[in-house]
Amino acid sequence: MPETAAAHAHHFDDLEQQHQASWLGMWVFLASEIMFFGGMFLGYTIYRTAYPQAFADASNHLDVWLGTVNTAVLICSSFTMALAVRAAQLGRPKPAILFLLLTIVLGAVFLAIKFTEYYAKFIEHLVPGGAFVYDDALAAAAEIFFSFYFAMTGMHALHMLIGVGLLATLIVKTARGRFSADYYTPVELIGLYWHFVDIVWIFLFPLLYLMGRHFG
Amino acid sequence: MTEPIAERRRHYLNVHYGLTSWLFTTDHKRIAWLYLVSVTFFFFVGGLFATLIRLELLTPQGDLVQAETYNKLFTMHGVTMIFFFLIPAIPAVLGNFLIPMMIGARDLAFPRLNLASWYIYILGGLFTLTAAAAGGVDTGWTFYTPYSSIYSNTHVAVTVIGIFITGFSSILTGLNFIVTIHTMRAPGMTWFRMPLFVWAHYATSLIFILGTPVIAITLSLVALERLFGLGIFNPELGGDPLLFQHLFWFYSHPAVYIMILPGMGVISELITCFSRKRIFGYEFVAFSSLAIAALGFLVWGHHMFVSGQSVYASMIFSLLSMLVAIPSAVKVFNWTATLYKGSIAFDAPMLYALGFIGLFTAGGLTGLFLATLGVDIHVHDTYFVIAHFHYIMVGSAVMAYLGGLHFWWPKMTGRKYPENVARLAAVIIFLGFNLTFFPQFVLGYLGMPRRYHIYPPEFQVLNVLSTAGASILAVGYVLPLVYLIGSLRYGAIAGMNPWNARGLEWQTPSPPPTGNFDVTPTVVEKAYAYESLEPEILYPPGGRAADA
Amino acid sequence: MNSRHIVSVGLYTAIFGALVLLTLATAGVAFVDLGGELNSIVALTIAVVKALLVILFFMHVRYSSRLTWVFAGAGFFWLLILLVLTMADPLSRDWLEAVIQ
Amino acid sequence: MAARVDALFYFLVAVSVFFSTLIFVLIIVFAIKYRRRSENERPQAIPGNLRLEVLWTTIPLALTMVMFVWGAKVYFDISYPPIDALEISVVAKQWMWKAQHPEGQSEINELHVPAQRPVKLVMTSQDVIHDFFVPAFRVKKDVLPGRYTTVWFEATRPGSYRLFCAQYCGTQHAGMVGRIVVMEPSEFQAWLSGGAAGVSMAGAGETLFQRLGCAACHLPNGTGRGPSLVGLIGKKVRLQGGGSVTADEGYIRESILHPQAKLVAGYPPVMSTFKGLISEDGIMQILAYLKSLNREEGTEGKK
């Protein structure tokens, strides 16, 4: 039997079947994730239709430059992730590790900027709940906006944190030589997950940061 | 009497012993047992709540429990029965055990994920049980805002976190089934040769993965609102009280099909086996499962006809709801036609199957009352609704679950259950069920609202009838618990194929070996080839291993 | 399922460049009042294009089997069902009053 | 209306009984006729029949479409209050029903209405979602916080009918019940004029309108800092930043509590919220007052 480092699990016929199953499984999971975020996108849509001015006004309280920078950071991280998968496909562990590290760093930068923004909102009393202060008669609907802001970006940040953790395990595994040009499925799948998180942000950015700018 | 041969043969039950061999198993058959034990536990916990509810309703006054206790009882009854019993029951027990075997695979695609699903389910269950033990929750299983998000003083957050966690167990199970069915079918097992049980589970899995995440995010938003003061559903801020209902029913209506579709899959297996006939209209039955799953996502607004939803949206939802009736009717007609010119035997599983068709017909037709706009206004949120969904979820889904459990019991354990007692239990359950829930249709039409622990005296006679039925039903449910456990020790050895059934799961020994098949079978014919004496399956050179 | 397609560094870089440009474009155009809901439409169109680029190239869907397309599409399609059928309610709530008057 | 709901209900019962009987009889006949007589029986396979499949797809489809159209018609009429209906305000709260008549009488957990006259209830909730359900009239409607919903009925016979809260609303949900007392029109008039009715709703609303200082800005001739409210209810209003909205009860309520949410075009955003300063009953009274202004304007216009 041609035993390599990449032996397939006993219940599969071969490595190809195992790879197909994992690939499909990840896509099914991502379809599920779309619906998870979808519930919040629906709520956002309903309230933005009901309170367009309050949403525009509240949106202008976000820092559009930090938002844009963060979008760019996340796109860079998707790029490095794609290159990491490519290195893994070609069976080159060293560049793979490098690109995975870069992806983690970019992810960390994103989270750092995000938490700076959260902190600023905390100082400005824009966190919903008892301490919410909004010096405008639009306060009520603005509080709804910030509820969505924190719920959506919070869930997104949580996904980022999980992603960073997964990437760290990939680095360890790559360094230990677990992957080869024949078997790199985990790198590929976590790459899919990372790109998905990027896509969520691609929609959050205009919906949260940009919708009211032309009034400002 | 006990033949030692079966004991000597290695199978999935005797390959390892000890608690850890169960808690760390990745064998789908053993995981099915983990689920079987846990859902049985939750079924009897939920049943206990139901017993107390029915006892309280014997009299119009609230003389057994206080109002707040009663409200917690029906909430906990709904939460346990729906999220911890009905949703996992058939898929996670029978589906887990059978899907790999039915398609000729050695396991599910992701065995460790499968085990993780069970642990996640248990973790969610612990959260919810903790909430129950700490004083319970009183929002109703529907958790309508703003009552759940602002006004209730009970343990809402812990409960919804429990449901949130359990939701991931559903998603992962669905994911596992979909991938397994797509990638792990044995040679020759084309889509149109698959048993309808597998089709039904495929449709169910689609609902798992596309619906469950919506309830997960919705309930976590309610938890965030309670814990951190987020204001997403808060009407004080201008929050729309109907938003929660839309999100909730987007999942919770399809969830009804999560409960009933796998049951329909079971019934297709039982009807064919005990009438020795191919299923009438295989393609129609298969596609009706997918149609029910897909249409099921388009009809949630019929829970909101009196909620203040737009009249026009209600009309769209009513029209779409009517359409779900069609694939359901198609199934019933095809099952009935399968009986025609068959060779019908009345073993206990068949009694459950025939009972299922009757109760599902009644439950489905009364569903039309609720989809019809003008009538729903009157019967909405009354006992008519309670009766209707118990006909579907208990009358149909639980009957199918019990029928399936009896049918595959010999495969799971290698033992037979006592046939006559089982037939008696099936009849008791059928009669008890109808006595419990039929009076509730009348109560609802007369106007008795649901979730009332005190009620006007004119409703008492029907409530007493219902409680009397419930006590019969309770006996019917305890009986199988006793004799099935007993059969583990005293049951007769079953043999490979005690029912002379078709389907790959019957072509491997009972209980099956760890990898299900000693040699991967090659399928050469459609499902349910009951007209031939022996099933036709090709095995590659080397042949199949001798069975017990 | 997915072919073991290896995308060239050049193509990845081009996609990356396009994504950055689109990000700058969407941020820039947001400050211009296009009138009515046009701002939202432009912003969302750009977001959809960006998402498609990521899905097709970074996530290799362009080189993958039809089944991958189906499941990638199913998530978005179901999201559309959720959005459209729910929005049908608040958007038509006032119609009845309009008919009465 | 109740008779129309019942007619539809009995149609559904008839369809259900027919199909249940059909299925039950078929199952029983097949089960007996084709019972297994020997262990070696191997019946012929019948893979299916396209004609039958088409038949039992189209017949249920046709029947359900009848149900849909018929049901939608009834629902539509239940949702449309007649214009000449007697209007009564209802405020629900945990766990009681408060009703106020235009003439000023208010009642708790009881509602007196005349027979043979359409009655329209405008309802809102102070806390959670409730539901106004009178089984005898076949009407039911959720009562929502932050929104107005309406329900209407026309009682045919005098008597006392049960009122239930049908949407679970907390601990004493089952105690949130009451009765609808239907009286002969003449008796109802007597009931209205008897007792210490005092001020009419519109009158109470006018007092509030003055006391809260609304009148200072909302001058009737439109020259004030706020728009004139005379003849406003039911009109289309142009909004700041484009778009328009029908000034219904919900819009007025929103404008009192969240004044800047939908500003009328041409007026500065200077009004502050009256949240906490006015109760749901108070808003209902203001609404009654504004509606009375509508009527006055209407009669003046005719003159």
C-alpha cells in the first residue's frame, strides 16, 4: 500500500473522496454562515427603511477613515491568505508559513483598529444601554443603529478571532510537515472561511460606515 | 435458547467495552445510541411537564399550580420537546444509525464532527436544564419580544443560550448528512436508487443548515438585549415588534418540517416492507420531500395573520401555505396506493405507519384551516392550533419515530422485541392520542385560548376528556420504554433480516460490524424490490463475508 | 469537486488591485450626493462586485464543480427569500389605509 | 361576519371529512383485502401511475385555491372597518383592558357597545403584545406596543360575550379577560348619557393640547413654528428629504414621541419629545381631538 504522510481516514475510499467531502462540507457550512449573518442584515434593512434619517445621522458618527483602512487591511489579508493556499498547493511550506503569518498579522491589525473604534464609542457614550447619550431628537432610532453596529461588527470580530486561532494551528501543522502538494485540505478550507469573513465585512463597510456620508 | 454464535462474532456493540469506549466513539452507530439515550431522557422530562399541564387543566380554577408555575411548565414543555426531543429524534438517532448503511458507506463523512454534534447538543441541554432547575423560564417556547427581551423576570438568557448551542448540533448533523449523501454512496447507488428515508433526510438537512442559523442569531440577539441592553427589538426605541416574529418563524416554521420529513421517510420504508410492494410513484415521493423543504421556507408568515402584519403580506403567505399542502397530499396518496394489491402484515411498525397516515391526514387537513386567512383569525392562538400541531408533531412524528425504532430495533440490538405487547402499545398510543387531542380541536373552535391555566367553566368537559386521553397516552409511552429495555436481555436473536426487508442495512449482520459492511456492496437495482424473493446486490470478487 | 487549479500570482494580484480600487471608489463616491437612493444602490453594487471577485477567484469557485456553485448560491438565495418576503410586510403595511382613504 | 367565517369553516370541515374518510376507508379496505395470507406471497410491483399523480396533484391544488380566495375575501373584509363605524379606543396593559368611548366614558375589562352597528376599536399596548379576542364575533387582533392596530365587528344580538387576551403576555395572561356587553341602541344611548361621563375624549384631548403647550406652535392657520394640525389626519404629508407619508394615527403618535423621525417639509426640527410626559391614553385623547378638528373643518367646508 502506498503509504504517505497523507493517508486518508479509514472510512473514505481514497484521498480524493476525502478532499471532496471536506471541500463540500466547508461550503455547506458557509451557506449556513450566510444565513447566520443574514438575520442581522434583515433587521438592519427593516430599520433603515423605517428610519432612514436617523440611520444616516448615526452612521456619520462612525470613523469612515478607520473603516476604509480596515477594509483595505482585510482585503490584504485575503490576498495573503490566497497566496498561502497557493504555496500549500505547490507544496512549499516556507512561503506558506510566511503568508499565513502575514494573514494573522493583518487580522490582528484589523482587530486592533476595531477595538480602538469600540473604545472611542464607549468614551462617546454611543454604546447602547443605560449609558447611551445622543444629543439629538433622533436618539431612539440612533440607539437601534448602534445596537446593530455592535451586534454585526461584534459577531464579525468573533469570527475573525476564531479565524486567527485556526490560522495559528495551520502554521504549527505546516511547520511540522503535515501538508504536501497531495494533501493541504485544512489550509484550503480555513482559507475559504477567512475569505467568507472578508466578504461579510465587504457588506458591513458600506452599510454601516458609508450610508449617510452624502448628508454629512 | 441463546445462540452463542452471534455473541462470538465481532460487531459494533462488543468491539469495545466501558464508558469511555462510548463517550469517545466516532462510530455513527454508537453515536446514534448516545442520542437515543439522551432524547429519551428529554422526552420523559418534557412528558413530565405535559402531565402537570394536563392535571392542572382538569379543573377551570388554578388549583394545582400557581399562574407563574403553569407558565413555566408549558414553556419548558415546549422547549424540551421541540429543541431537545423532536428535532434531534429521528435524524440524530435513526438517521445517524441508518444513513451510512443505507447508502453503503462505512461511516458518515465526518465522524469526529458527528461526535462533537452530540456533545454540543448535551451542552445546550445542560444550559437549558440549568435554567429549568434554577427557576425556569416563562416566555413560551416562542420567546416573543418584548416580553422575552424586557418584561420577563425569568431565566430567558440561559435558556436561549442553550437553544443557540443546540442549534449548532443541528447544523453540523445536517452538514454531515448532506456531504455523506453527496460523496459516500456505494458503487451503483444512484440518487434514484436511494431509499426514500435518505431523500427525506437530505431535505431535512437542507432545513437544518439554512434555517437553524437564523434562530441562532435571533435568540442570541434576544440574549444580548437582556444582558447588555442592546436595543434591537425594543419598542420604546421604535423597535418593530414583528421583526422578532419574522426571524423566529423563518426558522420555526421549517422546523416543523424538520420534525415531520424524517418521519415521512420512515413511513415510506415501513409501508413498503410490510406490504411487500415497491413504493407507488417513487420519484413523486422523493421530490415531494424536497418540495416540502423548499416551500416550507416561504410560508412562515401564516403564523402572523393576526399579528398586525400587512394584509397583503398575509395574502402572499396564505397562498404559499396552500401550496405546501400539495406535496403532503401527494405523499399520503402514494402511501395509500402502495397498499393496493400488496401483501400486508400487521407487525407493530406497520401499525404505527398506518396510524401515522391517519393522524397526518387529520393534522395536515386542519393545517389548511390555519392557512385559510378568514378562518385562521378565529382559531389562531386557540386550542385548535395546539391540537393541529400535536397531530403533526406527536401524532405523526412520534408515531413514525416509534415505528422506526421498532422496525430497526433488531438491527440496532440484534434482538427482537416482544411483538404482541408492542402491538398493544401501538394501539394504546393511537387511541390515547386521539382522545387527548381531538377534543382540543373543539375547544379551539369554541374559543379557548392557549396558555390559559384558568378557563371559563363551559370548557371543562372537553378538558377532562383530554386529560383522560393523556393518561392513556402516558401508559402507551411507558410500555415501549419497559419492553424495549427488557428485550436487550431477554429478546430473541433477530438474525440479519428478520422482516425480509430490502435496503442495504438488512444485508449486513445484526448488529452490524464497526465498518457496517465487510465488503462494500455494489447496488444494481432500485430500492424496494419486494417482488423478488431475494435482494440482488453484487459484491466484488472475494464475495461477502459469511454472516452469523 | 474543486479542480486542483493553481491560480497564478499575477491573477491574484490583479484581483487584489481591483478590490483595493473598488474600496477606494466606494468610500469616495459615498461623499457625493447622487440623489435619492442612488448612493445606496451604488455602494451595494460595488460590494456585490467585490464579493463576487473574492468568491470566484480567491475562493476558487470559478474553477469548481457545479455542486460548489449550488451551495455557494443557496446561501445567498435563501438570504434573498428572507429579505424579500419579510420586507413585503413593512413595505405594504400602509396600503390598506391608502385604500380606505 | 361571524356567519361568513363559519360558512368557510364548515366548507373546510366538509373537505376535511371527505378526504379523511376517503383515506381511512381506503386504508382499512386495502388492509383487510390485501392482508398477508401466506409467508411466501410476492405481490406484483406497481411502480406508479402518472395519471393518478396528476389527478391527486391538481384536485388538492384546485381545492386549496378555492380556500385561499374565499379566505382572503373574508380576511380582507374583516380587516376593513366600515367608514361609519363607531370608534372606541382601547389600551391594553399587563393585565387589563382599558376602553374609552368618544363621549368620555372609560371602562376596565368591560366594553359596552350597541347592537346592529359596526364598532371599530383602535388599540395599542403599554407594554408587551396582547391580543383582543372575542370568540363570539370571530375577531382577533394583536395589540402591539408602539403601534396602532384596529379591529371591527358588528354585534347582532344584545347579550354578554367573553373577551380573551389571546397573545401570551406574562404571569396573569389567563386573567386578562373581560366581557363585551352588547345593548339595544336605545339602551346604549341611555348608558352613554348616564353616570358621571364628564368630558368627551376630544374635550380631554383639547385640554391636553393646551396644557402640554402644543397649541403654542401648532397654530390652526399654519403660521406657527409647527405645521397646522387642522384636517391633518388621513392626509398625505410631504416629508423633509423627499418622500411622503399618510398622517394616520401611527404617524401622529410617532411624531409626538419621536418628533424628528419624519419631519414635515418646510418646518425646522425644533420640537422635543413628549415621551414620558404623555400616556398612551393621553395620545388617544389627542388623536380624538385632532379627528374632531377634521370633522369641524369638514362641516365648515360644506357650509
